[in-house]
Amino acid sequence: MAKLAILGGVPVWSGGWPAWPETRPETLDHLRAVLDSGRWAVSGAWTGQETWDRRFNARFADYVGVGHCFTVDHGSSALLAALLALDIGPGDEVIVPGLTWVACASAVLRVGAVPVLVDIDADTLCIDPVAIEAALTERTRCILVVHLYSCMADIDRVGAIAERRGLAVIEDCAQAHGAEWRGRRAGSFGHIAAFSMQQGKVLTSGEGGAVLTDEPALADRLERLRTDGRRYGAGVRRPGRPDLEEIAGLQGVNLCLSEFQAALLCDGLDRLDAQTEARALSAAWLDRTLRTRGWIEPTLPYPGNDRRAYYHYAVRVIPAVARRVPVVRLCAALTAELGIWVHGPYPPLPRHPLFAPDTLTALPRIAAARPDLPVAEDQSARTILLHHAVLLADDIQIARIADAFDKVFDNLAALAGPA
Ligand SMILES: *Cc1c(COP(=O)(O)O)cnc(C)c1O
């Protein structure tokens, strides 16, 4: 039996992996175009050429299938703008899945509302609609639904609950660019969709985000909220003059992206679909192969989720294996075999070290509960994640991933021993 790399043996693969973010000659062309344009900011002066911001907004709204898109500086800002546009604040409760990035809860706290953390569905790792029902109160205003890792949440059932109770839905698509539910793209279901384009995401400008909506009144608020209350003018644009007009009546902040970042997003969007296809092929092969091993359970998307985006490739080990060897140790062993960072999921939010509502002393004191979330706890103790860039590797490299899982399983006894 081959000795594990983590114990001094030879790794299964040491040939490297696709880099992320990736740059191509066209990426440099895009950046150079902004450099030479004389306009680096949305708030800059009209140059006679459409901003990269508006080019991307039009393309991405069209891509997702909604009427309006506005870039913002971070996914966290997208969530904040969405909550502000919906006028959610003190006294309101927002339902948030208990397994997600902490920004989902901190955005709610930032507007002075209470994040109500609920459990997840074991097959998809996304919010459990039954748990949503159980958490509703007369103060609930909004459901923040997150499409996590590689599965979409049950948008049909979440939408039905929201409609019955007159609630808003914010769709967090930070991990779901290009995913589809019954032929419609992620981001077209919520009243407002929030995307992140942070460096790790499948469409990225380093830092970045976007808010999308199909409702004109919300679009008007979102645009002004992100631009200090301004918006692109409807009138004649004059060279050398700003083409944002100052509209009275709505307090905004500046959440704009720079033109360099908007140009990077245009470049990335050109490749997104081809990359999504490539990732899906690799993931489908891994699902088929690893499922036969008996100790690994791939995630199982809802039937409606007919096109998956793979922000992360996620599998769970069966409880018997997790009891023998903690998942962090399995991840460390896989990392050593493959030369990529293999890791576990977020800790559930109720005990996430970054979830610290009591420290927001400048905001209204918020009594945020830390409920027990047994499914989130169980899944987070058994889940293993690989970053999406790995899925862009060739077939030979992808096969090494299965080999690494096999080697680790063959050596469980050695791993269970003293570290
Ligand atoms: C990345 C992410 C965010 C936050 O995006 P930033 O651009 O890092 O602020 C929010 N929600 C989810 C689910 C994310 O994955």
C-alpha cells in the first residue's frame, strides 16, 4: 500500500493545476483600453465612449434574464444595497441559511435588522424550506436565499412561501453565476439578486459585485443607493462633464466599481459559459466515479436545478469515516496528495468565529439567536470542498483526484493514528 504524502510518501499528483484568476491576452487588452480611455470611474467625465460599467450591466442583465443590473464594489455591498432598497431595517427579521458565508448575516446586521438563522437541506446544503416555515414570525420581512457551492436552493418552494406571506426574496448568487433552474438563470427569481465577483468566484474582477432586479422601482433605488444618490443622466452627455445626474430624495453611498474592474468583468463574461460547461463535465465524472466508492456522497441537486455552477465541488464522507478520521485531517491528506487546497465548509453561522453581532456597538443592540442547526452541523463535519479552478484541469488531472480519494481511504488506519 502506497504511503500517504502527508506521512512522507510520494504524492499522487505534483504537476500543478489551472491558475485562478486566469489572465489571457484579451484580459490585458481590456485593462489597457481603460488605462488609455481617460475614464477610470463611473463618476468620471463622459469621454464619448460608453462606460465599461454600463456595457457590463447591460450584458449581465441580459445574461441573467432581468431588466436591470448595477455593478457594486463587493458582494457584501450587493447584499447591503438589496436590503436598503427593500427598506429593511430595525424591527425586521430576515431569514438566512445557517451555512453560508458570514456576509449574509452581517449585511442584515448592518441595516439594523435581525438575521434569523435556519437549517439546511442535507442533499443540496442549501436552505431548508421547512425550516423557513418554522422560523417565520410577524416581523419576518425577507428571505435571503443562497445557492451554495454547486447547488441551487429550492427556489420554487422559497418563492411560494414568500408569495403566500408577502415577503421579499433576496437571491444571493455569489456562488451561482450561470446556474439554471428549469431553464431560467440564477438571479432571475428573487426580487433582487446579489452577486459577488471577488477573486475566488467564477466571474471575477478581484473585488466586485452586482445587484440585479426586474422591477423598475427597485432598479431606480438600487442605482441611486450605489452612487451617492446619483444616476446616469437621461439627457445629452457632454465630453468633459460627469454623466451622472444628481437626483434629490434618496440617501445613497458610493458602492461603485472602478472601470478597470468592470472591464475585467466583460472579459470574464466572454468565457463564463465555456468554463461552466468544462467544470460541469469534470464534476459529473467525479460524481459518477466517487459515488461507486461507497464512502463518498456527492451533493444531490434538486431536479429543477438543471444547470449547475460549480463555485466549489462538494462531497460528503459517510458518518462512519468522519467518526474515524476528522474531516480536517482527510482534507489535509488530500491537500498533500494533490497539491491543491482541499478544505471543509464554513462552520455553521451560529458558532462561526466571524459572526459577532454583540460587537456592533454603534448599531441598535440586536438579539441574534444562535440556534442549534443539526443538519448544518452534521454536513459541515463531513463535507470536503475543492475550488472550481481545479475542475478546469484536463481529464488526466481530474482522474488523479479520484486516485487521491482512493489512496486516502486505503490508508484510513494510518491517518486515524497519532498525528
Ligand atoms: C463571496 C460571498 C459573499 C460576499 O462577497 P464579497 O464580494 O466577498 O463581499 C456573499 N455571499 C456568498 C454566498 C459568498 O460566497
